[in-house]
Amino acid sequence: MTPFPAFLRAYVQTGLTHAWTTHIPVLQTSSPATHVANILRRELGSASASSYTYIDFCAGAGGPTPYIERALNQQLRNPSPQPPSYATVVSQSPNGDTTTTHLPSPPNTDQGVKFILTDLHPHVESWEKAARASPYLTYVSTPVDAADAPPELITQHKAAGKGVFRLFNLAFHHFDDGLARAILKNTVETSEGFGIFELQSRNLSSFVSCMLFGFFILLIAPLLYWWSPQILFFVYVVPIVPFVLVFDGLISSLRTRTADEIEVLLRTCGAADTADWTVYSGSETFLWPCGHLTWIICTKKRNG
């Protein structure tokens, strides 16, 4: 059987990235990637969200993670407005008079939270381009197995006082139960939290959304890919790209686990302290009327 050509796979990956990052003002309050940043900040809390290094263990060609990094760091740098703070400076003149001056405190120059792209099959060229656009985005150029994370990848961030939070964007449904348990076991043993974010779920609404996504690609492709006649050829003349995106979405919907199913895998993964982990989940509309982003966040309970 002839393997799926690499250039067509790249077109499909580009289509999936646009599914994460496109924002249609009338139908969407924000892009799905921005939704993920909102969820992380809201569910973890700003202080806790700032305490992690975020590692995408299935980054593919980059996907939504560079956009999540940008949105989350922007939110953490610009929280709800606070009254300005002032520093008090007391000085004394040569004749003995004392002067008290209240000066505005310097702006917060704390660094943003860091995101790291990794994968079993690294896409170094794509990651390097994304990393050049942000000082908070880096990557690992060698293969990284999510079930056996390199110790140095974990310890360097813990030595800097950061916890490790793993990201699985449109990825966890690809793992069978055995591999999923192995990944969760390694996560529990080496990290402080993880998030699973999917653009589909195992229900009728998701199946309808996948079908509509194919029509959506046909409608918006000229705006997204006007610069590439070759991509447009495989969208309209030989519509391989929309077919694969729809087919992959339908299969992914069938394979996407519920939060309860993820929790069962977590509790039976073989790690010693899974009782110290809390699972919470939800669903948010990213494309009216039936496009829903489902999310599962699990964090280790903090002492105190």
C-alpha cells in the first residue's frame, strides 16, 4: 500500500491548525486555542497557572500550542486592572529638611510561563519557526516518548521552582488503553498536572460538527490558502484534504474518551499516588451551533 504522501499530510496538519486558530467573529467568541488558554487560567487560577512549565508531548507540527502560549501569557501579564502601587522614598536635604516622595513602582517584569514542544516524531523546522516568534516557546529536537519522558526534561524545570503541566491537544484519543495508562503513569510520577483538550466528543453533535467542518473548509479555503494553488487544488479539484479532515474527525469522535473513562485509566495506571490527583472537566462551544471543545484537567493536590 502506498503511504500517504508527506506533502498531503502537511496540508491536513495545516487544516487542523487552522481549526484550532481560526476566529470567525459572528460564530465564535474566540478561537479554540484561545479557549484553551482561558480554561487553563480559569481552572488553575492565575497564580497556579504561572507556576507551571507547559510541555506538549504530542505537538505534531506545532498545532495550537504556540497560540495557547501567546494567549495565556497575554492574560497572565494583563489581569483585571489593579490600582497602581507606589514606593515611598525618604530623602534629606543638606540643611536637614526631610522630603517624602511617593513614586510609582516599576512595572512587573516577571517572565512569562514557558511552553515546550515535543513529539515522538519531531517537526524541528516548524517548531524552530514558531520558537523564533516567542521567547517563551522552545522545543526538544530529539524524539520524546510521552510514556517515558527524559528525566532531564523534567528535572530542569523543577530545579527552577516550576511544576510540569503536560498538554495533549487533539492527541489523547490516538492512544489505546495500554499506552494511555503508561502515559498517565509516567505523568503522575513526573508531573504536577495535565490537560486533555479535544475538538470533538463521542456524541451526535460532534459527528454533525465534523461534517460541517468539511463544508467550512470549502467555504474558507480561498481566504486561508490563496497563496498556494497547490493546496487549493487538493481542496477543490481533488478534494483529498477536506475528505481526510472529515474522516479523521469522525474516527476521532468515536475514539474520544469521557472524563469518567480517563479517570478510570488514571486510577488503574499503576502509579502509587493517583489518589492525590483531582480530575475536573467541561465542554465549551467554540463554533455555533454544534462545535464543542471538551477538556479534562487533572492536577496533583497541593499540600496545605
